[in-house]
Amino acid sequence: MRVLNLLLVILCITNTLIAQNETLLFYEDFGFVTETLPESNALPEPNVLLHEFTNTPPIDGQYAVATSSFLTQEVFGFPISYWGGTNAIGNVDADGNINGRFLSINLNTNVKTPFYRRTLATVQEKDYIFRIHLAGLCDQTCDIQPNFTIQIEESNNNLALTSINSTNVDVTNNDEWINVEIPFSSNNTQQISLVLINNQTNNENGNDIGIDNISLVEINDSSLNIKKSEFIGSDFLESNIVKNSILFKDKTKITNIRLFDLKGSLLSTNIDISTLNSGVYILSFNFFNNTYTSKVIKI
């Protein structure tokens, strides 16, 4: 069983697409369910703030660490708690694993207040990338959309190094996992915090989010200067919904194209995907020596 667990962890880390010039410093995928690790084995997540841990599908002001199948419990085939999991995409975590746990939060109305904070050590004047998978979970009869800020702060003074809003990275209530990449420089700080801040003022149904695959990598090549980049991978694409070929807005500086399946297996090194089956894939490419990734949906 330990060998199986190790293989699953390796697959999860591979799916984050760590580039050759990156060193993985931290990775959290919230575990998975097995015969010896049942749903009842889940423990509270200490980095969640102002929300109550529950071992049931979370309601307002609660959070759970569980599989989607557990979070979207069904009666007569109908998901009675659809707001807690990814039932619309087959009840999978961000790695496509039905047995994978993730963090499901039913946000309360504490506006402009952090609901998640994780602090990690860094080295001064180094370049890093934070990666996190996010999903809007309320895929039925939802009155509002998730609205929160993803922010990197200096831990000693809460000074923001960089931030982005969830609405700018397409986190909507469709259960789809979005891989968000946040490049930053540590400047003079030796400790940074990943902070998620609720912006949704409306208390209607829909402010429910999934979090998975949080990672921090250090960029080993200082010439990348990633602190000047504010792009995510999908910004470079005409569309991430593709039928035959992946189209870039400007392909003149795009190099090292690689297409992976959700297990991290390399499938292609070109833009022609006409022979692939319909489904979700991960595209990786370089732009001016920076590495970017984007989800691609083949139809």
C-alpha cells in the first residue's frame, strides 16, 4: 500500500509540470482515500481561517477536506450537495483522480478578510512561481459567482508582492479546475504567505470553491526575471477550447511546446492535436524563456 501511495504522489507532482529550471520547494494535494485512509480519516486544514471544519458537505462558513464523491452525496442518482464537489466533471480532483481529496470551502460573508493563509520560507532576491488549482463548485441554481483575491505577501508586514482576482483567471461555477500560476520575486523577504481574500458581498448561493495542488517552485535561472511577467498560460491562446490545432495569439516567440495528459505523460510536441481523443489536456510552452502552462480542452 505504501508503494501505491508513493506512486500516486509522484503522479500528482508530475501533473504540476515542474520545468527543468525549477526546484520544487512545497507541494500540497490534500491526500486521497484508500481502504486504510477513509473519508473519516480527514483532518482539519490549519491554514483555513474563520471557517469551521466539517466531515460532511460544507454549508455556509464551513470547509471540508474530502473527495468530490463524498462532498456531492446522492439520493436516487441526484447530487443533493452539488455545491461542494466537482460532480459536473465526474467527481475528480485537480489530477483527474476520483479518489483524490481537495479543500472545499463554502465561503461566509466576511468580505475583505483572508479565509486562507499559508506561510513558507524563501530566499531574498529569488524568483519563484506559486501554482494553485481552483474551481467554482456551485454548478446548479447558483445566484452568484466566486469572487476572491489570490495574493502573495511578505509575511512580516503583509505587503502584497503580487495579486490576481479569481474572475480574471476564469474561476466560475462550472466545476472545472483552473491551474493558476503566480510568478513573483521575494525581494528582501525571507518568508512569504499565500493569502486568499473573499470579495463577494452577496450572501446568495454560489460562493463555493475548491482548492487543490498548491505548490511553490524556485526558478534556478535568475535571467528569467519572472517578476516582470503578469501572464498566465491561457493569455497566450486564441482559445483553450480546440478542435484540431492549438492557436497562439503570437507564435513568433513560442518555443518548447509540450502537451500532457492529466497523468503528466507527454503526448505531443506540436500544435496539431487532431488525432487526440476529446478531453482535457495540459499545454506547456516557453515564451521568452519563461515556462507557462494552460488547460486545453479538445472537442
